Amino acid sequence: MWLPETDPADVLNVNIPLQSPQRPLLGGTLILPCHFEVCVSPNIAPLSRRIKWSFITKDKVSTILVALEGEVRISESYLDRVHLVGYPLTPTDANIMISELRSSDSGVYRCEVQHGIEDNHDDVRVKVQGIVFHYRPIIGRYMMTFEKARDACTQNSAVMASPEQLQAAFDDGYHQCDAGWLSDQTVRYPIHDPRVNCQGDKENVPGVRTYGMRQLNETYDVYCFAEKMTGRVFHITSAEKFTFSEAELACSTKGAILATTGQLYLAWQGGMDICNAGWLGDRSVRYPINIRRPQCGGGLLGVRTVYLHTNQTGYPLLQAPYDAFCYTGKYISELVKYF
Amino acid sequence: SVDLRECVSVVIALDYATELTQECVQIVYLCMVENGHGLSVTSHPSRVLSRSGGNATLPCTIHRDQSLAPNRKMRIKWTKLTFDLLTEVDVLAAMDYHKRSYGSYHGRVHLCGSSPSDASLVIEDITLDDYGRYKCEVIDGLEDATVVVSLDLEGVVFPYSPRLGRYNFNFQDAERACREQDGVVASPQQLREAWRGGMDWCNAGWLSDGSVQYPITSPREPCGGQNTPAGVRTYGLRNKNMNHYDVFCFTSHYNGHFYFLPHVTKLTYDEAAAACRRDGARMATVGHMYAAWKLSGYDRCDAGWLADGSVRYPVARPRPRCSPTRPAVGFLGFPDKKHKLYGVYCFGPGR
């Protein structure tokens, strides 16, 4: 039987009332509202609409959850951290809450509602903001009290990371074999491959290890959290390279100052890729690698650090020749003019 | 009690009473431990070849697990994918006896429906715009599954630049130019296919995904270097408004008659246009000439006016003084329209 075909009117409206992009913080929680209205006879069972949330990146589309007739099916990879806020008690409530946000949750979220032959959808773009990084000062490994650790993060355009942020970084693949302070006064480190010889590691399961709450005067490294880039980080070089003080000078002639470690991490997250190590404001020497190649940091990705000693302590000598990473923002370029 | 972490997926089912209150909602966890889904769709072949004016059946077969509850209404939807992953064009939706087709597909598409598991799509009266990738989506309760099928068209890719000369089109100009030559902007796949067929062109042109490329079969210095391998060279995605290049157009079979107007060889452009009109036709476009040359082997060593003011001649059989080495459409540029020098190629209703 053929019923006459008609061109579709927009009988099903779906709307995510949010601006794109949303910028939630790493480790945080995000609520994505989705409203829909069906302009059909009101005696249709309210739960007969099928709600589907999916996550779209450049490479693929993956299902987050599907809800129909009061049943909700959540995909395995979202099982612990996504749920529908009001469904099915409110059958027209398609809002979802995503917790433990990771960097890899950045992408487009689609709310799709289907009822009979009709369907419609709306999208919202999400950019999870911030980065967790391990910080060890020039004086060596495990040398910072809680207070010194907090200051170290502040001096590097960051704050101490929370346990949620370190967990989110771990979920994104972050691995570091050094115990560091977190903002709740605990000391932890993220381990994916427990076979690596990490101190204090007794189990065979990957995860964030914790020493629990520690005394404020105990000393460790620290995990910092940098939220967002406010200015711009750029790389400069010269034929003879720079000593530390030459690097400071070279940045100021460009209307800039040496970047902090936190700023370089944010620049790396924004895609910066430089295969030459450069001075930073805290006298450390690092370089950001986004493209894997053997001659740059041994084929590893991330912000690579040049230590003075093979046991990964100490910073290079002040006379050592390196490039420089400078930072400029509106405020900085005003400031530098008066030097 | 089950460890939910062992489940492949978890269904949270709520017992629903007539009056909705907190008390009567009972949460039941149904653990789906079995791997995979109860529903899938497949497509064999996943690439279908047709031609403009022709028909095509895009295959899509539904496979349903016995464990799924029977007699559920399935919904079938076909969409056309675009280069933007977020945008799809609606083609057809069907559920039960309800069917709906959309936009330019209205009246040209229906489901094959040879059996309940057949979701194949039939497209009739195919146009150049129908070229591309189509998604078959089947929804069955909580389950859904999709498969993608490509619709390929027989045809020919040709480069185009306007009277003004090389590199004058932004992307919108390029789209309009192809349209005026009875074509569409070619896809990267179509240009690659043309390159495999021997196409060599040293001017970069827009493609439908917004990239700019050019095909080289004999590497030489001004075309990306002499010692480089042959291939389709690409500039990557370019700014569609700011950047200017030529364009590669694609055209397929046409419904009509392409011919060199007999008995007249020395006309101005205006005389040529009038001559075609007197013959019950109009001046042919560049797309008509390329389609006739490539798809029907049209061969003529006489230069003739075309509707865009260019003068060209199609050589299918290489010979001295025409195109000695290879089949080609010869190009004499855009001469002064007042020159009484050339014949004309016309395009009229089929004979």
C-alpha cells in the first residue's frame, strides 16, 4: 500500500540551547540540555520517542546512549560517567550529564530524536579545557613541601591539579612515575604500565596510585593544572643559540618575556611542535612535540624536558646554548615597552 | 547482582505504571553480556556504477538476530553524506506504510522492498548531483545499524578556466562555471580516476571537497618537479572565498545531440549562435564536447565556437596535424568574438 508522499514539514523540533563551543574544565562535569517538541496529537505515548546521543569527531561517530520506552542503553565506554538527567520520569527530558571529563571528550555532541518516520537533531561543540603536568623544580626530585609546590604551580601560570583532573589526565593516557602533591593535600602518580620500576608500586593494575593525605612538610614533586592560554607562545632561535640571560633579552626585544612551563604545555596542547629545546622563565629547558619522530624526544609526544643529570634532576647550566620560548599577551607587550 | 563492568552494554529498564510516581518506578538492570549487536546491515557491492539519466539500486540488507523481540516496526532511512561529517542530506525515510522522500529526490526514489530484510534504495533519473556516498540506517527499537554505499557515475573530468585567464575562480565561481558547462565540480576521487586514465594538467583546480589539486602523469620542472613521482599533486584545502584557481569539472552522459554544424566554417560568435538556433538547437557547452568526445568517441578536426566563447575541437583518433600523440580536446583559447574564423558545435534535441 502506498500512501501519498508529502514533503516534510518540521513537525519535530530538537534544540540544544547552548552556544558552541562549550568549554568545561578537565576532570569536571558537563550538562548538555536537549529540548524537543512534537507537534502531533497529544495522545501519543510520551515515551515512544527514541532519544539518541552520539559523539562525533573528525574520524568517527560513536553512540553514547539510546533511550526508548523508558529503557536506556548506555555504550560501554560511557557506562560509569554518563546518564540522562530526568528520563524517564520526565519523558521529554533528553538532558545528559557527563562527568570525569577528559581531553578526548572534545568534539561534537548530537542529540537526535526520532518518532515514527520523523527525526531531527541538534549539535553542540565541546572543547574540554586545561592540561595537567608534572613539575619538578631545579633543586631536584621530591624537594617541595605542600606550600612550595603550590607556589611552583602559581609561578608557572597554573594551579595545583585536583585528584579529578589527574584522574582525567590518566584516562587520556597520561603516565608519570613520580609522586606529586595535589590540591587536596594528597600525593599521587598516574601509572599505565605497572611493570615499569616505579617506587611504591605493588599492584599489577594500571591506575592513579595514591599515598593518601600527607603532612604539609613532607616533600614531593607536584602536579599542576593550567587552564587556558591567554596570550601567545612563540619560538626564537639564533645561529649561536642563547645563554639563559641572552634568551631573556631576546624575548624582550620582541616585546615578550620567557614563557612559563604552564604556558608551554598549553601551547603544546594547541598544536605547537618544535624540535629544538628552549629556555623557559623558570630556567628549565623544554620542547613541545606533537609529531612523532625518533630524533625529537625519542619518538615520544608531549613537552619534553632537558635535565642536567641522567636521573632526571637539575636544570641545564645558565651558559648552556639553547633556543628560547617567549610569551606575549596584551599586558606583557605593554609592560616590556618600559624596560 | 551482577558486576556491571562485565557487561557489554547495560539496559536500565524501568517498570512503568500508569501513574508516574517515584514509588512505582522500579529499576531493573538487564545485563547484555553477549558480544556484538542483534542488528546489522550490509551492502554488497558497496560501490554502484551508473550514469546521468540512468537508474541505480544501492544495496542494503538487514540482518536481525533471533534474540530480538519479533514484529517490531523497523525504520529505514537513507541520507547522502557530504564532506562535512556533521551534515547529511535527507533522501528517504520509511516505516511501515509511511514513506517520505525529500528535496531533489522527491519522486525519484523508492525502496526495493523485495523482502522484509531488503532496505535497498532505487534512484531513478540520476543527475550529476546524485554522485556520492549514501548511508542506509535501520532503527529497530534500541538497536540501530548503518552502512555506506557509494554511487559512482560514468563520465569525464575536464579542466576549466575562463576568458580572463588562469587562476580566476574562487570556489563559488568554480561551482557556477562548471554548472554553466553542464557539469559539476569534480570530486578528488573522480580526478584521481581521470589521472589513472592518463590525464595530465599543469594548472591547479578546485575540487568539490574544497581542495585544490592537479594531475601529472609525466613529471616536469614547472609542474611540481622533474624528479618527482607521477601523481595527483595537492595544495590541500584552500580558503573558498579568498583563494583563486581553475576548476576541474565532471560531466556524464547527456540527453540530446551534439554535432558540428555542417556547411559553415567561417563564422563570428554571433553568427555561430544564430546558425545553431536556425538549426533548432543551441551552441554546445564545453561539457557537451568532453562528454561526446570521451563517452561516444566523437571525433572532428574542425575548430568550432562553443557557448562560452571558447574555440575547441574534439579528437578521439590521434593523427598528424590534429592531435598527433593522444586523444584530446584541442583548445584555441577565447578568440575575439568578431573573428570570422571558425565553425560551430551545436547541441539540440535527440534525433
